[in-house]
Amino acid sequence: MVQGTSSGAGKSTLVAGLCRVLARRGVRVAPFKPQNMSLNSAVTADGGEIGRAQALQAIAARTEPRTDMNPVLLKPSSDTRAQVILCGKPYADLEAGKFFSLKEKLLPEVLAAFARLCEQFEAVIVEGAGSPAEVNLRASDIANMGFAEAADCPVLLVADIDRGGVFAHIVGTLDCLSLPEQNRIEGFVINRFRGDRRLLEPGIAWLQEKTGKPVLGVLPYLHGLALDAEDALPEPAPRKDSAFVVAVPVYPRISNHTDLDALRATPGVEVRFIGPGQALPHADLIVLAGSKNTRADLEHLRREGWDDAILRHLRYGGKLVGLCGGMQMLGRWIHDPDGVEGVPGSSRGLDLLDLETSLRPQKQLRNVSGTVLPGSRHAAAFSGYEIHMGVSHGAALERPALRVGEQPEGARSEDDRVLATYVHGLFDRAEACAALLAWAGYCGAPGIGLEAQREASIERLADQVEAELDLDRLLPSLDVKPCASAS
């Protein structure tokens, strides 16, 4: 099990790297995360929903993502409330305090999912959540040491040196653990190092002497990895050569912002995530991403004045795409009579498409493929997935944005400046990305195949894990040795 001294220490990335290292050697390996909290999720082959990071780790393991890889997924709809996804399906919407009382009931489900993976795979690499040093969350813990103790799982602790204080993070984490938990940690990995390695050696020697535990590797800072984010927004990376600017308003419960990854990787395209207090810049395309609380996020969008900026953008000839919750915002009304995402009621939409949406307790989960912009000169094949709790109806749907199989999907405005769909991952295939950019005004844009970029990044990551980690000590029972094919 890989645990971290903090969120963002590199747990997800290290698990992905270890999964690929083992898969290279023909080991049947699977990732596992007992409990995840993320608004970036994926649809599995068995029709459930898991954290997007675990889907990426499954790809690294060269196996199909399945619900057992992330049995508990929390999707926050406010600062104190979240939807609980259990074994791939919606289970409950709970306030934070009530979830803590539920954890004891969830542990058997978590252990059962882990046992099923252990029966089907030769190795399972487990990822913790946050940090095991969060003593306020220790009661009935199922995410870190609580799981490790129940499953009798050895632990590797990873820490991020780039943010500073790496030795204090490691020693402080150990000090917050009980003696049996400390004994369960077999060693440390220092992540995101840059500089002269010789300057780090005295610190490593001090750490090993103080803790009596080995540093099993130092991973370098790897720039430009095209890996799906677990939840955090990507760091801004302005481009001087930007021929085409995409603006993305960031509302509080933005979800599946990984939909923009392919655009971010496209030469000549700059994606700008616009946060609170920031004005929407002049852009060629605005994308309204998904949301876990569409009505509340729509009100946030209005408070920021982004609604007026969107109207001005369209008046000056810009294009607009709404994805999932973003599509719902573009309609006339959003109705939530059952309080699926919060307080029951209805909210006026942006009134840019003639459609209305009703939120329902039943979640739509499916992987899809088909044609984007059917019937137009830009038509191209796409593949993606749907995760939503809304059903939309209205005249705008008679001008579909996509065709899924033989069925129309989504909507386009009469003036063809607005496109909306429930499909995530719309830009991921090179031909679909190029077609949508051409529709938006960037003709001749090179389509970027996100799958190929992701695969190259996983291989690059695994190469570094091979080169920098002491795999003989880390995974002695699997006979994992660096091989000549690793570059």
C-alpha cells in the first residue's frame, strides 16, 4: 500500500508507475483505492463509476477498469455534503458527520472488493487517501492505516520534496502513528526531486538513522506528464504561441475537468481555467465543464458576472460548449424536485438553448461512441462516457451535437455558436478534437490523441520507477528486477 504524507504527494502517480512496472513483466496486477474523494470519475466496463485516477492506474496495469478497484467514491456537492458511490453505484447523499458513522458498515464492502481483486490478480497495489497522520479522521478509518491493518498490508510512505519540508513531513507523519502502524511502514520514497542529488544524501542518511527505515528511492520531478488528474486543477501554463484560447470558468463543484486535457495538449491551444474574482478573458472558445451541483454552480457563475461575459463572447462571434452540467446550465430551466443535488427547487438557466432539465435520483452511466457534428463538414468519430443524473428535453435536441450509434445526442443552437452534450471525453480522440476545434474556428488544428500521450507518459513514469526505486527490497516476493528493455 502506498500512503502519502499529504494530499498531492504523488500516491496516484507512484501506484500507476508500479502497476506498469509489474505489467511489463507479465505480472497480473490491479490498482485499488479503498476510499476516494474526487469529482473526476470514469465509467467502468462493468457499468459502474470509480475515481478517474484508478481508471488511469488500470490502464497502467494493462487491465480493464472495474468497480472493485475503488469501492467507495465520495463526490462532494457542497463543503459539508457528498454523494457516496458504493461499488460503482449511488448509495447515499450524506452530510460529513453522517458519513463517519457509516464507515464501519463500509469496511466489509471494501475488504470484499479487495478480496475479489486478490483472487483474480497476482498483485494488488493499494493507494491511500490524503495522509494517515490526519488523527481527526482515524476513528473507523477505511482509507489509510485502518485498511492496512484490516488487510494486513505493508505500507510505503511517499513524500513530496518540491513543496519543501520533506523530512519534517516524514518524521511528523510517523510521530502521529501508533507503534504498530509505524512498524507497518517498510520505507520511504521521496518524490519530485530536482537539483544535485548529492546535496540530498546527508538528509537521507539523517532520516534513515532517525527512523530506522530505508529510503527506497528518489523520483525526479517529471515535467509534462499527460496523466489524468485525481481532482486538482492543472497548473496554469501560458503559451506565447497561442493561436487559439479556450476559457473555462471554474465553479466550486466543477467535475471531470479532465475533459480539457486533450485541448491543453494541442499545439497552438491555450486553456485558461478562470477562478473566483477573475474576469473571463477574450477567448475563441468558452467551455462550461461538468458540475456536481449544477444549480449552485450556476448561481456562482452569475455572481462572478460570467453570464454577461458569455453573452458578450457570443455577440462577438465566439463559440461555446457545454459539457454535462454545463449543458444543463445552457437551457431555460433546471428542476430538482427531489433535492438530488441540494435544496429542492428550480433555477433559471442561461436561456441559450431551448431545453429544460430535470434532475433524477437514477444516475446514467455508460461508455459511448459515435460521430461528433453529424451531417456537417466537420463530422468525425468520437468515444467517451456519460455520468449524469439529469434528463433534458426540448426543441434544441432536434439539432443534435452528436450521434451515439444511431441515436441523436446533445444540442446545437440555431446559429451554430453553441454546442452542448452529456458526453465526457469528447476531445480525447484526435479526429474529434480537430473537428471540434475547426467548428470553433481553429481550422487545421493538429488533433492530439490523448490515449497515445497517456501511454507514453505511463511508460516514461515506469522507466523512472525502474531506474530510481529499489524494487528488490520493495517487492521481494514478486521477483521484480530492472530489465534491459526499460529505457
